[in-house]
Amino acid sequence: MRLRRVSSEEIAGFLDQGTAITGELQFSGTLRIDGKFHGSISTADVLTIGEHAVVHADIKVGEIEIHGRVSGNIEAKRRIEVRPTAHINGDLRTPTLVVEAGATFDGSSDMIPGRNQEQGERTREPKQRFEGVDETYRSGQICGLSGQIESKGLGPGA
């Protein structure tokens, strides 16, 4: 399942290339950033980081699709999608994480499951971290990360 593609009519806000903003951003609907942003971002809805975007922020969203550069921690209630042109330096926390081949990711991922409806409480699985992994692999390209880490010739000796 992929995030639904939205037309320009469905995007509630847009920060184009050449735009630079510092501060706290809160919005509803769908927002696309193609410029530079520094601060914090919060929404229960959808954020798209465009291919030319440079974002330095801690981000809390419903869903996020990343094509550009992000430095900061990202927490998504539903889904994080990392596209081939993305570069992330920070920790990711979400129940569903998709990292496409070509993306770079330096950080840790925490795959948090949803609430257990019968018990009314959240269940947890162990954190998936890159501790003890070769630095080349840790900072390198990751392929097929969606609940598991799959190395495809990324570390020494691979």
C-alpha cells in the first residue's frame, strides 16, 4: 500500500523552492515542502518533503513521504515512506516504515505497533536499531526496510 498521490488541488499548503522559514509549523490537511524549513512540524495529517527540500526539524505527523533532506527525529502515527532521493539523519518512529532502494538513512527506527483493541493498551515489539552494525552499513543505503532490515551488498565483505 502506498500513500495516495494528491493533486495540487488537494494540497492545503505549499512551501516552494526559494522559501526559507524558521519556526513552529502546525497545519491540517496536506502540506508539501520544497524549500528550507528549520524548527518543528506537527500535524495529524500528511506532510510531503519534496526532492529539493532541506528540513531541520523534529516532526510529528499522521503520515509523511520524504523525497528530500531531513535532519531531525520523525514520528508518524500511521506511516513513513522514504523515497530513493531522500537523505535522513535522525530517528524514525512509526508502525509502518517503507524505505526504497537508493535512500540514505542514518539513525534508528522504532516500529511501534498500534493499540491492542482488546486490552486497550499499546503492545511493543523490540526496537530495531543499528547498534553494533558497521558504520558503512549504518550510514549507507538501505533496501527493503519494512519491518525488517535486509542488507543487499551494503557493508564490507558483502
